[in-house]
Amino acid sequence: MSWTRDPHGRSAPTRGILPPVTHDRPVEARGRRLVRVDELGERGVVEVKTDDYGVLAVGMTPAGAAFATGNICRHQFAKLGRGRVTESGCLECPWHRARYDVTDGTMREGPKGRVFGFKPYSSAVEALGRRLKLTTYPVEIRDGVIYLSEAD
Ligand code: FES
């Protein structure tokens, strides 16, 4: 099945018909050193495996703000680091395109698509995602590399 024609309208290519709930070769952090900015690719976000926090979604907005958040979508648990960063700077789930504010982890838009985009359903998931925020981690950029901040 082509990922561009499925009923969910996936925002990033994932194989198969099941949610991408598995990791896809996360970058290995070295201590607080997470990932080089030039490793983020066109999606603007990758999964990074850390010693202290497990696998995080780490990326950068088009405005140049780096972020690190929890990696699990509040809808059907897809790995957010396999999604993309939107033009407006939201982290978008690869599966049904729920969107998260990377500054506070709040879901800003519920799932979309022919199946899960049904407005009452999508709004209910969004309300849940406003309460069950993603954890966010303070980060900083030094010499083109995203680091966890010392202050966390
Ligand atoms: S699994 Fe993320 S929007 Fe459905």
C-alpha cells in the first residue's frame, strides 16, 4: 500500500498497515549530546536513544528552536520521532497527523484522515492530549549539536 493514499493520510513514510509503534534505528546519544542538527533531515525530527530518558523525539522548528519531547503519540502510540516538523513548528505524528506544541508537549490538533479525523472523535482525542502532555526536556545547541541542558 502506498503511504500517500492510505485512509490516514500519513505524514511520513512508514511501512505496513499498523501504527509505527516500534523504533526505527534511533540515533544513540552520548551523555547529554543528542544529535547533530544536520542529521535531522527533511522531516526535522529523529528518534534519539538516551541513557536517562529512553528514546526521545529530538528536532528543530523552522524558526531554529531545538526541542526534545516524549516519543509516544497520545492517540495510538506511534513514535513521534518518526513523524515530521510542520511549517508552523509543530511535531506531527507519522500515523494520523495529530500535532503537538513542542514547547509544552500539548496536543494542538487531534488525529486526521478518513477514519480518525471524524470531528467529535478527533476533538475528544485532542482534549485528552491537552491533559496528557508529552514530557519536554530543555535543550541547547552548541557547535551545530543539540544537547540536553544541564538544568533539567
Ligand atoms: S497514532 Fe498519532 S495521531 Fe494516531
